[in-house]
Amino acid sequence: MSPEKWIFLVALVASVPLARASTWTAAEAKNHIGEHASVCGKVAGEHMATSSRGTPTFINLDAAYPNQIFTILIWGDDRPNVGQLPQEGTKVCATGEIRDYHGVPEIVVRSKSQLSQ
């Protein structure tokens, strides 16, 4: 490849904006199942199911269980990778694939890079 073509190709690639995940509210997430996105809301409650297989932690946004609007799920094995969990009443965003679990949208968080406040 000639130097001119190489420079053109590099300039073309550099000018393409990087794709960013869409951002939705907890209430909007149900309309975006299967998408990779960020979902933001206010922490309404948290529960670690210590007697359940996998020791999941559920962080519910905008409404507490059993009326949760959206859930952030963190498996017990991933807790060390996630670090400090957001406190009740704070705003948090989770980024990942939005999935449906029994009619409630959720994102499984495996590392702290998936959470932002």
C-alpha cells in the first residue's frame, strides 16, 4: 500500500466517532431488552440473598422490591471485582446488556467499570 493510501486510511479511521452506549432511565429499560446500554436511576433498595445459590446481590432502582422497576444483579463471585456498592438514595448507572428476568429488566454487573455515579 502506498504511503498516501495508508495516511488516508488512518485519517478515515481516526475520524469515525466511537460508538457509545445509549443511556436510559430505569423505567425506559423495559423497552430496550437485548441492547447494550446504560441504565440510570436512584437506588431504592439492596438485598444480598446469602442463602441463594450464587449469593446474588440485587440493587433495585427507583422502587424497592417487590415493586422494582429495574434491577442491577451482582453475583457473589463478582462482588470483589465490583467493590463498594452504591448507597440507598444515590443515583447510579449500570452499563451492560439489558435482560428481562420475569418481567423486570436487569443488567448483570461483573466489574466496577460497569457502575458509575
